[in-house]
Amino acid sequence: DQQVKQNSPSLSVQEGRISILNCDYTNSMFDYFLWYKKYPAEGPTFLISISSIKDKNEDGRFTVFLNKSAKHLSLHIVPSQPGDSAVYFCAASALGNQFYFGTGTSLTVIP
Amino acid sequence: SQTIHQWPATLVQPVGSPLSLECTVEGTSNPNLYWYRQAAGRGLQLLFYSVGIGQISSEVPQNLSASRPQDRQFILSSKKLLLSDSGFYLCAWRIQGRDQPQHFGDGTRLSIL
């Protein structure tokens, strides 16, 4: 049973515009959420995270929003750059040790 | 700073052969360690995780096993590989405690012939 879902397998955005990647989860016990970026043939790289006590966390061009009532989180990238083209995974955990990943969204930023 | 090493980067093995993938972490003590598999076009599937030496939790029944002989060493093994074991294997570590992210190695591409 997929507890973390990314329903959009792919997304294309023009350079300079906003990229919005979405993620839904089913387990109300999840209390820590993360986004990873992955290039082909490499391991995922940690981007940004958010604790369930917050609803927004910002780091440079990357902002993660958490809507606990809707069990939804999103990653905003502003402005999008061609180097942002990669697969983005969201992940969630409850009390730390085990992490559950979505299936990923492939972002293409068009120059 | 902490680093994670995973090898080999690519591996081609015949069906029925054994497997040993190794992962080591430097610059930290008593990390949580993880093995994931990413099948083609799929997400990351947690295979094993460990919170300490000799402590292994298995998430998916399979013909793979894991061991943690030292604090910062995590090994993924199989006695007899199946075609379905093909995939991209990733090792990860994290500092124990709440709100700590996982950090991944560069992965091993395993092809079974």
C-alpha cells in the first residue's frame, strides 16, 4: 500500500517560472516530510524538509508547504532553472526510523 | 563532514550467483543505515534498515539479506540471485533522532543475466 503518492509522473516548466511539485500521504502519524532531487545513475540528494509543527519551510529558491488537514505537501521552486531538471521524490516518516517515498516526478525546465 | 561510500557502481551477475554490496559511512558514529532498491520506473523500496551493530529490520520478504558487522558498515547479500533482483540499489545513512534526513550513496546498478 503506497502511503506516499506523487500523482504526476512528469512536469514541464519554462525557465524562470515557478515549478510546483505535489505529494499526498495517507498516514496521519507522519510527522516529518522531505524532498529529494535525483539525477540519473546517482543517489537522491536531500533538498529540504519540514516538521509537522510547521506549515512552511523556505531555503533559497525552494519552499515546502505542508497542509496537514489535506495530508498534502508541495515543493515550490522559484525561479526554475534548467539545472533543476531531475526527478523529485517526496518522503515521509513517523517517529524517525522508517521513511516512505513517493514514486517521483520528473521535472523538465525548458530554457 | 560525513561521507558515504557504496561500491561497486555497476555489477552484472548471472542468475543463481551470489551477491555482496558494501556501504560504509565516515564522519559519524552510530548512524541509522538503510538499503533501498529502485526498480525501473518505480519509487524507492525500503529493503532493510539498522539502528545499531547486528540489528537488522527487514521490510520485504525476499532472497536478500543484510548485515552490519561494524558501526559504519552495511552489507547487502544474496546466496542466489534471481532475475527480479535487477535494479538500482541505494545505501543511506542518517543521524539517529527526530527530524533528521537520510543521505544517500551513489548507488549500484545491478543487472542479472
